[in-house]
Amino acid sequence: MTDRIDQALADAHLRFTNANPASRRQFDEQARYMPGANSRSVLFYAPFPLTIARGEGATLWDADGHRYADFIAEYTAGVYGHSAPEIREAVIEAMQGGINLTGHNLLEGRLARLICERFPQIEQLRFTNSGTEANLMALTAALHFTGRRKIVVFSGGYHGGVLGFGAKPLPTTVPFDFLVLPYNDAQVAREQIERHGPDIAAVLAEPMQGASGCIPGRLEFLQVLRESATRVGALLVFDEVMTSRLAPHGLANQLGIRPDLTTLGKYIGGGMSFGAFGGRADVMAQFDPRTGSLSHSGTFNNNVMTMAAGHAGLTKLFPPEAAGALAARGEAMRARLGALCAKEGVALQFTGIGSLMNAHFLAGEVLRSDDLAGVDGRLRQLLFFHLLAQGIYASPRGFVVLSLPVTDADIDRFVAAIGSFIGEYGTLLPRID
């Protein structure tokens, strides 16, 4: 079977290469000046990545003129699609008033208030340029507030380009004193947090691990993190950069768990560079320049384009009820996919919550990234290239994202494409026992 999978993937690569000469030329040209032709590793895949020329609504066109239904949505940042007039008009209006104002502006306060009202665990916040920065600053806040040095994180966790974890920190991860524990293991978390309690400044977790494959945190596990952090005097930090969109007031709120600090990013900036961290007022008071001890600056933290786009998006396009409706559409789509795979008898499942999901070629429950170690990664590649051939743009790792402009017809096309994938490659796929 290995040779058959290799051959199927080689055939898919050949068809892709022949169909996309303009993307290949663009890749070769960029590679002269940029290692791997990019500045964002997640966008690369062999034999070369598509060059996307433009987007409108939930549709993308590549450099060769092929059209795709967008089911990756800028890895969750593109919840509004590619051409929302409300976002465009807000950004143009902000630009007309001047871009680099070098001061407090009229827009940042209203966005801060809106976010604090939307996510009740956030009493005060500060803006950054990315979720990565937000997580770094939240951890810095916890270290200084507690006077401790150790940070509990979880295998498979991803909190930005310099905060990634397998069984241990990835090579590009900042050198904090990390204690890496297995995700979704409540007993181990309780024991280790108690054991190292006097040294722990923060417990950092995603309520659903995103980059590792949309692995939802079990309620018992997340509750143990809250209880244990409180017991040892550490701060619980929830990374909701991805998950804040999964419920009207964020996933933590829906689960009934109140973290001490929360980090945000992605879609909240209206498609512009954005991040924020916030939570308990006493912790955030460290950054008050009138009385606090911590400095936090960044030239573009409060840039008017992000402040305007973020406010327009949250008020005009994605109020709490819209977040709930989009999550419901995602749950319905995931149920359809699960029923299809079960009917066909293939070990293919779509884990996730709401509008975020991930394809996995195995039958058992996925509790942590270790459960995916035995999955044949070539099958994910086959699925990716099959979807492209069907005019569907998803992630090479099997990550699937719904945006507001995605239509019911788009979802029907996606489900049909999974059906045709099973029909074409079913003999290569693992089966349900």
C-alpha cells in the first residue's frame, strides 16, 4: 500500500504542477530573495505553494486564474471574508484622518471597551500586533505579578511563532522555564501543578488546541487547570486567539471557566494585524505608566486601521449572535462529514468545535497530539490536492475554517468533495474496524 500511496501522491503533484505554471514561476522568483520563498512557514507545501492573486467574499483566485471556495480563511483571521464593504469603508475613513498619529487616538478606547464588554473575564486590556506578542506579554505579566519563573504549558500547544510545543519546546521557542505536560490529562496536570506549585507563575493553555488539529479540551481537564492554578497562586492564562470566535462571548465563557488572563488575536482586528492581552485589573495595573512597573510599547499597537477595522467587524458583522450562528453552521457541517465517513466505513474524522475543524485519518478518540503520531501524513496531502482539484482551498494539515461569507452551496461542495475523495482513494484509506 505504501507504494500505491506514494504513486497517488506523485500523480497529484504532477497534475498540480502542470496546472499551475504561474504559481511555480512566482515561487522560483521569490526564492531568490527569501528562504523558501516566504516569511510564513505554514504556507509552504511541496512541490510549491499556490500564489493567491486576489479574493472576494469567500472566493479566492490564484495566479493561474483558478477559482477556489475558501475554507481556510487566513487560518481563522479571515472570518469576514475578503471584501466586506463595512471593513473597507472603516479602514478608508481611518486612513483619511491620518495613519501614523504618534499619540492616543479616537479609535482605540472604543475598541477596548467593546472587547471588554464582549469577553467579561477581561477587565482591562492592552493591544499588540499579533497573538504571539499577546501571549509573550501575558506571560511576562504573570512572571512579574507572581515573582515566579516557571510556566506550565501543554504538548501540542501553539501560542505563536516563538511559543510552540511538542513533547518539549520547539527550537524556535523563547527560553522561558517551561514545564510541558500532556494535554487533556487532568490527573497529571493536578499532580504536577501541585508538585511545582511554589515555582509556577502561569498555566498557559488553549481551550481547544488549534494548530495541533482542533483538539477540544475536556471540561474536567480545563476545570482542574483553574482549580490547581488558584490553589498554588499561579495565574491561569487562556489563549483564545483562535477560540474566542467559537461562542458568543468566547469559548472560556461558554465553558464557565474564568481565566486570570486571556489572549486574543486573528479576526478581532478586522483582518489587520492584531493582538490583545487582558484580564484581571490588578494584574494589568502593572502596565499603567502612572503607577505600574512594566513598560509595554509597540509602534503599531494602536494603529488606526486596526482599531477601525476591528470595531467595524465586531459591531456590524460579527456581534455575539453572529458568532453563535457561525458555530452552529460548523457543527452541522461536521456532523454531515462524520455521517458520510461512517457510512463509507473509512477511518476519517473531523474533530473540532463550531466553525473550526480538522481532518484526521484514524478512528479512535483524539485527546492530544500524541494520538496522531501514527497517522500517515501522506493521506492529508492527498486530501489537500484532491480538494484543490475540486476548487476548494483548505489547509495541507487538514484544517478547515468557516467564514461568514461561506454559503450553504459552498458547504455542499465541500461535503461532496470529501465523498469523491473517498470514492477515488478509498482503497488507500484506513477502515473502521
